[in-house]
Amino acid sequence: MRTGAHIIVGRLTAAAVIVAALGVQAWADLTYGTFTWGQLPGYFTPLAAICAVVALVAAAATGGNEPRWVALLRVNSATYGVVTGVVYWSLLAGVATPVFPWANLVLHGGSGAILVVDWLLVGRRRVLPVRTWWTVLAIPAIWLAYLMARAFVDGWVPYPFLDPAQGLGVVATSVLAIAVVGLGVAAVLHVACLLRTEHPSAGVTDSTPTGRV
């Protein structure tokens, strides 16, 4: 089955908005903030936004012939967006003064909401194999490895709770919390796909039976 043109246009438009927000936010941070180009890769928000764009473009390109890796990319990117939004609005929103509120909103909640809605509304009612759920941790693991390596090289980390100077126990607890929250959100989204109604213009090619481990 072919994905409807309105879905493809919607996904590409959403991806373009996220790219615009990412560019505007980066420019504002570098111009008005204390950020440097070398520090930007250390923050998870830009990484989550890039994942969102890749997921939306890949989903638009594959359409109704969506392979499993695209479905995983969609649900994993939605997870990153949700976690990023929750952390920002619960811990950082009170002290942040965004130069461009619209861009800040897109990056800290908007992109996650778009991906969640897309995930819940478009696709077949089929839970991906549980053995694939761990993939949501792959990108955060690479990100954390980069941060730890950088911390030992120049001492810089974007978040105090990941600073090795705080002690290995603090870092280990933080990493474990990130993993648990990420897996929890991903699991909810995986199971939530059962709430979909069959969409007549979108599907996936994965033939794995529902819930098989």
C-alpha cells in the first residue's frame, strides 16, 4: 500500500520546521549565549532533533513499504523527543530565557509531539519484536561515551550529573536512570501502537507476529 501524499507532505514539512528551529536555536546560542561550536555536540537536544528529522524523512521516503529499521527509528526518535521535552520543562524551563521561543518550543517538546502523533496514527497495528526495543539505547550510549571521553580529555560536560568529578556513583546512577526512563517511554510507545486504527494508506513490510520476542 502506498502512503497518502498528505502524510508524506506533512512529514517533510515537519522535518523542515525542525531543521529551521535547530538552525535558529544554534545561531542564537552561539550569538547570545556562552556556547561554542565545540560544545554543541555535547547536548542531547540537537542530537534528538537530528534523529527526528532523519526519522521523518526516512518514513516519508519509504512510505507504505516501511521496513523494520524505519519503524524503530520512528519510535526511538519519538522517545528521545519525549524525554528531552520532559527533562527541559520539568528542570530547565524556569531558568531558561530563549531568544526565539518558537524554536525552543519545537526542540523541547514540539518535535517529540509530532513524532508521537505520527507513530500513533500512521502504521499497522503490530508491536515490533521485544528483542529490538533495546535499540533505543544505542544513540544515547554513543552520546554518553563521547561525553565521558571528552570529560577526561578537557574536563567539559554539559550536565553536572554526568561529570566524573562528582564521582562514579553519581554518573552510574544518572546513566542507569537515563536507560530506565528511555526504555520505559519506548516500551509505552511500542505497545501504544495497538491503539491505532488500521490506516488505509500506510503499512509496514515487517511480517513478524505481534509481540513475538
